[in-house]
Amino acid sequence: MKRYWLLRGLKMFALAALAVALLGYVVMGVWNAVLPAVTGLHAISFMQALGLLVLSRILFGGLRGWRRRGGNWRERIHARWEQMTPEEREKFRDVMVSRHGCRRSDTSAPASPS
């Protein structure tokens, strides 16, 4: 099991590195194609383009890291479940059974995605 997570982590790292490199080349290409001709600025290298990406992240994105969107989805689903009538709950269970083909033995709570 650890090997699977190690390979998955390596794949994600390689994909992230590839995305950063591709974004750096795009920034470099756009800068070198547009700005020297329009403004008279000098062309930039790949490392300078990566520096611009980092600088723009610091100036415009902050240093807080990636924010998770919809972070407390379990709490929201639980709150919606609590607001349902017993008839709505049964209808929801029937839809889930028809879509996914499984049914929990305990029907007092929504199925957890484990």
C-alpha cells in the first residue's frame, strides 16, 4: 500500500513540475513576443519567467497557500440531511440505491463516501 502512495506522490510531483515548466515557457513566450516590440523592454529567459510567476503569486495571490473550496462539505451535507423530512430522506436513499446499487443497513444517517 505504501508503494502505491509513493508512486502516486511521484506522479503528482512530476505533473506539478511539468505544469510549472509549461507555464514558465508560456510566460516567457508571451513576454518575448509582445513586450519587446511594444515597449522596448528586453527579452527574458526561462528562469526570469519563473521568477515573474513567483513574484506575481506573492503580489497578487498571497502566501497563504491553496485554499480549499467547499472545505466543510460533510457539515453542509449533514445539515441538509437534518432538514429533510422522512419522506425526502427515503426518496434520497432510493435514488442513491438506484444509482450506486448499495444500501446501508443503518438507515438513520446518510451514506458516508468511504
